[in-house]
Amino acid sequence: VSELVAHLDFSAVFHLSRLFHLATPSLGAASSATDLGLWGLLIAVIAGAHKVGTPFLFVSLGECITEKSGRVNLGLEGTLVMGAMTGFAISYKTGSPWVGVLAAAGVGAVLGAIHAAICNLPRVNYIAVGISMMLFGMGLAFYLGKPYIQPSAPKLPALNLGFWSSIEQIQDALRINALFVVGVVLAPFLAWVLKNTRWGLILRLAGESEEAAAAMGYSVPRIRLIATAVGGALAGVGGSYLSLYYPGSWSEQISSGQGLMAVALVIFARWSPVRCLFASLLFGGVGTLGVAMQGQNLTSASVAYLWFAAPYVLTLLIMVITCSRLRAMVGAPAELSRVQ
Amino acid sequence: MNGRTLAETLSITICALLASLVIFGVFMFAFAHVRPNDLFYWMYIGAFGTKFSWQYSLTRAAPLILAALCTALPARLGLIVIGGEGSLALGGLAAAGTGLLLAGHSPYTIQFGMAGAACVGGGLLILVCGGLRYWRGVNATISSLLLAYIAIYVFDFLVEGPMRDPASLNKPATYPIPPEAMLGPMFGLDVHWGLAYGVVACVLAWILMDHTTFGFAARMAGGNMRAAQAAGLPVGRLILVTCALGGAAAGLAGMVEVAAVHRQANASLIAGYGFTGILVSFIARHHPLGIIPAAVLFGGLGAASGIMQRRLLIPDASVQVLMGIMFVMILLSESLYGRLRIFQPREVREVVVPA
């Protein structure tokens, strides 16, 4: 009994609370940094756009594919955290960060496939399944990831596009990770696949009209299974970026809700992969604004919290402006509004 | 809910929970080499095995019951609200602020004021969510989540900025409320009055949703909103009132945590009760009375986490894995409803479909 008394603190069970505390390590504000005034703010925001924005990019592309097939996966937060853990652990064990990224994609695909398989059963609420997969993925990642909290694993390489400058902040802002480049190429490629290939057409058909796809002889549950698995794989890659590049280590506080934001981002980008790219950059930049302003002494630590809320306010405003109770949103796959 | 559906719900739910315990047992045996009998013995001891663990489990259940109502009430209207965590934070903050403003009044006045302010604070957040759903067609799940994020950042801003007690150095917090205004233990037990708040709120919610015309109209709108509108029901008012009540319940959970546990509003308030509440609500199938046992069960699991960690040397995330498995199994079991023959009415069973 006395053992229990010793443990009367109310923080043990759920780690979800930490979703709400944005992990914001300093954005390259080293002691030897040159004082650039307001330019420093701009440079810090540019650095944040791609550094913080890359995981947003991968989860939103993944969610975009899933939603195009007519289903929402709200569980990408769990996939992201699981991807971060797997990527880090495999990179640590094999010594190759790219094997880690691949493993994270594989785990993400499995989690996505589980989500899709459960949602394919009758009478199951996909929103609830998403929340449950989020809990399950995070719990599993925290459980399996315990041994990897201390060690450091080989990191993903970055391109130094800022080699021409002697100013440290500019070098830092232009140090671009290879995965970001992959994402930048992937976004227009996915848009092209969705628009021009047979696969893309079938996927969009399943998202626009289940009956039409069935009448054409395609299995809608199978299309959605594949789409959700691919979406999960991308979210897993996004997670591996977190643990293998920025912030660059595995901890239980690694994600700050990027996976949850995916759904909002896709709405913000109105279901276009290319717009997902710009939306992710914007969210990355805006998310950095609070810390960057604090670095410039433009705001106090407490006011910075209000800046952290900016991406959420932005998404909500966009939704309020573009939604209507009379019709579905422009660009939304028709099947999504049917399930409401 | 008649006897047959109650039996169906209970047996399917219990089977799903047992199945998740079996899966968890296999998982722990495979990954941590913990023998199932040790695992379940310590889980039972930590949750409900002693008088002390019962009291601790019930203490943890109190905010869960209230937070679960935030999902359960709007669910009757077909809205899945997952912003309870935000409502809880705002409610706790409003309660702490009011408790400080009313210092010097009688303890009951202070408690009443704190509860009222918490209900208003938490209710407003979900009211906005319901309003956006009704007037602008914004998906309630997403908007409640975004609003919860915004609410928690506002909470952080106020607790670390304007409302901060300068004496709270390492862990920013508001000034503590007057000690005489704290919620005391019930009937000599080591369980505070927040539990009674939760049980009363559930009974009231049950009466409202299952035994009044308001509840009937709400359930009808939940079944088919267009049909309800065509029938002349005030759908907008139903949505707004139900959402506000749900948010108020979660806000009250924040007040209970401030007034019975922390004495002040700080980051400890945001401990995941809002999120666990979603789970509790789903396990109770959004039935207000079902929430009470479901919350006690989850309160117990949370209470058992500590002793399991120390006795079995397993990570604290183990209970979280179990909760995740339980949630998945409960959702899987949804597709069993109406399929088990013994729970079907006889007339339906005997219908013969001509070949």
C-alpha cells in the first residue's frame, strides 16, 4: 500500500498530454551567430519552413492519398511516432539511416493497413478507429522505444546549399535535408499520378463514388486498403525524419501533433498534393515564428505560446471560410461528405 | 434500452475487453517475458485489490467521468467531439481564477462560483465547435481538436504570463485558491467530492437524453439531421445546447482537478484525462450511465500502472498499449451487433426468406 502512496502523481497514464507542448529546440541560434536584426527573423522562418515543415509534408501527402480514396485516417499521429521510433532503432542497429527510413515506411504501411482493414468492417466508425490507432501506435512506440532513448543513431544527410555565405544563420537556413528534397519531388509526382495514370483514376473514382467504382468491377475496400497503407508509409517516413534529422533523437516528446495536423493540412490544401507542399512550408514557418521572435527579443516567452497557436487558428479560419453547410468543400472527394 | 439489447451490449463489451486482456497478456509474455498470472495479479491488486487502490482508482475516475460526457453528449447528435482536453484546461483555469476572485467569501460560495465559471469556460469552447458545425458545416471532430490546441496554448499563455504566481518558479502556476474552498473527501473515504459531481452529472445527462422530449429530439436529429429539420425540430438549438453541456461537463472536470487535487491551475491539469475520456465514452457506447463503470475501469488501469511498473519491471507505456488494444477491440466488436442470433427478437429470427 505504501508503494501506491508514493505514486500518487497524476501524470503517469497518458502521455498524450505532451502532444500539446510543441517541441521547439532552438533553430540554430548559436552563440557565434551574427546579429542580423529583422532579417534574422526572416531567415529563421525560412529555416523553420523546411526543417519543421518536412514531417508536415510527408504526413499531409499520405493523408491526401488516403482521403482521395474516400477515407480519413485520423491515426497518423500514432503512425508518425511509431515511424520515428522504428527509424531511429533500425538506424541505430544497422548503422544506415536510409534503412531506418525504409523500415519506418514499412511499419507505417502496416499500421495504415490495420486501420483500413478495421474500417472495412461494417458499422465501424472511422474517426474512432483513427483515435484508437493513434493511441495504440503511440503506446507501442513508447513501449518498444524505451531502450533507444539514450543512444544516438546515424543521422540523415543534408545538402549545404548555403556554402557561399559566411553568415551562420544563412548556412543553417539553407542546410536542406535529403528527405525534404524527396518530398518536394514527390508532391508534383503524386499530383501527376493522381491526375494522369490509371491507378490515380481508380483511386479518385473510389473517393468520388463507391457505386461507380464497384460497377466498374473494382473492389473499393481493397483500393482503400492500399491507399491507406501507402498513406501510412509516408507518415512513417515523416516520423523517421523527426528522429533521424530534426530534432534528431528519439524521445517520447518527439512529435508535437504533426500527425493530428495532417487532416487539417489536407483540408487547408484542398486535397491537392502540390498545395500540400506549400501548406507544409507555411505551417513550418508559422510554427517557428514564436521561437524566432523570442530569439529576436520581439516577444516574451509567454506570448510565444500564442504564436504557437497560430497554425491552428489559421486552419480553423480557412475551414470556417471555405466550409458550407449546403455543399461539400470545393475539391473534397464526394465520399468523404457522405459518411458524416 | 430493453433487456435484450442491454444483454447484447454487456456481453459483447465484456467479451471485447476480455479479448484485449488476452492479447495484452500474449504481448507482454512475448516482449517482456512476464507471466500472465503475475501480470493480471498485480493489475488487479493495483486497480481494485485493496481499499487503498479502490480509492485511488475512484479518484482517477472522477475527472474521466466528466470528460467522457464531453464526447458522449454530442455523440447522441452524431457529432464526434474530441476537444475535451481543451475544455478541461479552460474550465480549470476559469475555476482557479474565480476561486481567487471570490477569496474571502464562504467556501460554498467559492465552490459554486468555481464550478459555474468552469462550466462556462469549458462549455463555450465546445459551443463554438457546435456553432461552426451548424452554421458553417465545419466537421466537429477536426474543429474541436483545433480548438483544443488553441485553448491549451491560451492556457499556457495565461498561466505563464498574466495569471502566473511569481512564487512558482520551476513549474509555472496560478496563485493557489483559498484552502477552505478545496473539495474535501467524501464520507470519511479518501475519495474527493468530484466523484459525486461526475455521478450526478451522468444521471442528469441520462435523464435529459433518455427521458425528456429534448433528448428524444436530440437522438432523432442524431439519426437523421435532415429528417429532423423537415419535422420542424430546432436542430440548431439542439446542437448548441448539447455541445455546451458536454463542454461544461469537461470544464467541471478541470474545476474538480483544481479544487480537489492541484489547488492551482498548472500544466499538471493537462494530463490526458480529456483524451482518455473519449475512450471511456466509446466503451460506454455513449450511454451516460455506462460511462461510470467504464471510467472506474480506466481509472483502475491508470492506478495500477505504477505498481505494475515496479513489481514487474515493465515500462509505464504498457498500460497505454493495453488501452490502445482495448479501444481497437471495442471498435471491432461494433460489427458484431445484430449478428448474434441469441440477442435477436424471436419474430425476426423466424422470418423465412423465400428462395
